[in-house]
Amino acid sequence: MGIERGKIEAAYAEIRRLTEMGDWSAWADLFAEDGTYINSMLKEPICGREALRKFFVAWPSKVVNRPEWVVVDGNRLVVDWNERHNEMRADAPAYRGFQTFVFNDDGLIASYECMFDTAAVAAATAP
């Protein structure tokens, strides 16, 4: 069956809006109850909406994530981006990465993967 492309595009617009607001609790509400998150800086995936919420609310309060390209294929959305956030040094360049969202048929995020250059993030946030 699958989800309509327009619903995925609308979900991505909401993801971006909440990211820029830093409303990580509302961001977690976009996930399925059993949603998972894989991040290049984590040893293990985070599983379950409430575990995700607990993890996400510790993120920087203001994030500007600029997509360079976006692809929708079935229930999957892939984004290549560059990002700056409020915990970065002012002279640090934005860092780049990509993220993949897989949506369930209800339009909730079933799986989210975020990969980026961990050395660039460490350099951008170092004192």
C-alpha cells in the first residue's frame, strides 16, 4: 500500500519547522510508538517514542538544517543537508550529513537514520 508522496512532503515540512523551533518533544510525537533512531555518533539505536523523546530533548535548542537535496521513494525520504546550531562556535563552518526517514502507512516515522562527519561536529562544538 504505502503512504502518499504529499503526506511525506508535509511530514518533512513539519520536521523542519519543529527542528528550527527546537521543539524536540513535539518532534518525537512524529514517531511511531516503536520508532527507531540510528546515529553515526551512537553505539546502539534508540528504540521507542519515549526513549527518543528523552534523547531528543537534550539536543541544541536552535538548529538550522538546510537541505541540499531531498528524494522521496515510496515510504522513504532521504535528505542531504548542512547544519548549524546554537552550540557551535561562531567561526565554525556548518557540517554536512544525510538522513533517511522511513514512514509507516499511518504517516509516522518508523525509522530515522542520521549520518554525518563526527570529526566535523566535534571541531564545530569544541571550545
